[in-house]
Amino acid sequence: MGGGVSHVWPDGLPLDVVCDAEGTPQRLRLRGNWHIVAEVATRWRVRKGWWRHGRWREYVTVATAGHLLLTLARELPDGSWELLYLHD
């Protein structure tokens, strides 16, 4: 893996993500292909719009079995996922 971000989706690219019971991504569909999540590298939550009874958003950086490094975002509590970065 290199040192920069090769693809960025500032508004997010909707993704299908299958999680375990704790909400940890196990596999995801990108460009029509399913990828197994081999490792969760980082995970953090941010409260958006806290001054207006905002919502939480969770960010997860994962490595896939196919050697992709991706940063995903999940809207809480609805659970929809988006791809933000595909790191090179």
C-alpha cells in the first residue's frame, strides 16, 4: 500500500455491508463484487449536528482479504453504509 488516497467519495458511495451481531463489517459489495473483511484497522464515532439533537456517524477503516484498504461510514441508527476512501 502506498502513501496516499487513490479514490475519494466526499458525499459517500452507497455500499451493501454485512455485519456481525456487534455491527462489525464482515463483508461488503463494491462494484458488484463481494469482498471479505480481513481486519478492522480503526473505528470511531462522531456526533453530527449535536447542537440540533444530531445523529451519530461511525467510521471504520477495513482491510479486505483482497488487499483493499477502505474507509467506510455508517449512519446511526439507520445503519446505511457508504464508501468514503479507497486507499492506495
